[in-house]
Amino acid sequence: MSAAPPDGSRGVEELLSAARSRLRRVSPGQARELQHDGGLLVDIRPEWQRRDEGAIPGALVVERTALEWRMDPRSQERLIDRYDLPVVVICSSGRSSSLAAACLQDLGLRHATDLVGGVLAWRRDGLPVERTGPPDPAEVLGEQREYYQQRAADYDAGGERVRQRMGPEVLERWQAEVDEVAAALDTLDPRGDLLELASGTGAWSRLLAPRADRLTLVDGAAQMHAHNPVAAAPNVRTIVADLFEWDTDERFDGVSFGFWLSHVPDGLLDGFLAKVARWVRPGGSLFYVDSHPLTGHRAPVAGGDAALQRRRLADGREFTIVKAFRAPGELSEAMHRAGFAVQVRETPSYFQYATGLRTG
């Protein structure tokens, strides 16, 4: 193996020097002044560093792996829509932030720069940081339930607005991936006495109801049932209950949950799935769908915790919710521990889904 670098390559120090030659780097005091004047501080540190070093109040958390997608005004996953916005990228010590800021300039954000010395310099200068300990799960889950209660009336319209912004090619790809997940449900073909958890406004209920002798819909928001088109069908019953507290002695031939497991904190996942397994007869079916982990991180992470997001309603109110995305292998193992034999798959861009059976 040759130790000589390939022709045309550059070492990391050369890359760093080239990046910084393009930047008007700022001190902690200057960064704070820019923030007060409407500039944006962007914290690209991973969650464990934010916990160890503290969070800068008011900074937008966008971890390095997602930075370009979140900060490109042309991106479908953008968090900003201005090229002239002053942006200060922040890391722990001020090295990776320089490379990241140069990338933002390449995207057209001509006022992008970074913080000299990073968060460590910010703290040395005595500027405020917030310690980010784990939040009270009960408080977050209550806030999450309130968010979806308040969002029910606009839930479908909000999804339609997102699709309208996609453009024809992206929309065609999204629809093809929806069709792939629906085909997996067709192949599973759940029948009999079915249970749907977090049924929402009925995106999957309308596919389950025609197959079911009886379909039980359980959701934490009565407002969601009110907007579910199959809720009044003769073979459908609705239950309003907190899914973390609800229990039943009934046994079902199949269970389905769409866009729900990512709202279950890691510490509650095994217990929740074990409870679900008790509700399903041996040989009964399981169908699951959620956002793809790589495209589900649409909102800024709240409180320094990578499993939390802030969501905003049309009236401006903000809520903290749980969004814990898991790799297919991790989720398969959790379902196996609970007593389900499943295959967790992912479409190229938008969805993670699973089908399988209750064992035992």
C-alpha cells in the first residue's frame, strides 16, 4: 500500500486553509451581535457534544450530515428561503464549521461564515449556554398529543401543500413509493378483526376497512376521527385514548400503525411493542409505515435532543414532539423481541415500512 498521496489530492489542512480564505470569520461577541441583528447561528454539532458542552440559546440545530439539504433555499427539505441571510456556522472548536461554511457559500449563501474557536470559545468569553438534559417524557408526550389534536383539521391540507411544492418529477417518485408500500399491504392482505393504532385522518384506514370484518380505530385525538372518512362505516368503531395508556383484553387478527412508532421514545419502545403483541393472536398480521429516517428530519431539533423536533401550527404556536427514527435492523430486532417476525424495508427516499406475523 502506497503512503504517497494521489496526484491532485489535498490534505485536510490545505482544505481548511482554502475554506477560511473565503470566510470573514467572526468572534463570539460578533456572532452574538449578528444574532441580535437577525442573523442565524447554526449549530452543526452532534447530539452528544451539545449535551456535553451546552447549547447556544436561539441557535438552529442542523447536524452536519443534513446541513446542505436544510440550508439550500432550492432544496425540498430547506429551512430557509433567503440567500442573503447572514449565517454563522458553529461547531465545537471551529474547524469543521469552516469547511461547512464554505460549502454553504458554494450553495449561494454569500454571507455564510463560521465562529472562531467554536462553542469552546463562546463559553470562554462568558456567553450564555443552556445545559440540555433529558426532558420529562410525560411532559413531551402530552405536548405531542395536544399538537396532533390541534392539527387535525389541517392535517390533510398540510400534506397536500407539501406535495404541491414537490414538482412533477418528485411527486411522481413520491407516488411510486406510496404505491410500493400499498402493494406490501395488499400482499400481506390482513383480514378479520383488525386494529389500527394512531389512525389519524384515515390514509391507511380506507385501505383496511374494506378488508375487515371489524376495524377498531384508536387515536389520541377525537378530532382525527372526525376527519377519518371510514370512521362512520358500519364495520368500524372508534376509540379515543392515549396509546401509551390504553389497554384491552381483546385479541385481534391484525394490527396496523402508520407514522406512529417514530413518536414512541426509545425508553418506551419495547414496552409498547410487547403490549401490542398481546393484542394480536398468534399468526395475526402486522403492518407498519413511517417516514424514511433520512428524510424525516424536517424540523429543527429542540432542546438539544436528536429525538425531539419542534413543530409549528398555521397560527404560529409551537410544540415539541418525539421523532425517533430507527434503522431497519434496530426496528426488526425490537419487533422480534416483542414476538413479531417482520421484514422492515425502505423505499429510496420517503418511507420505512414492515409487514409480518405474530409468532407463538
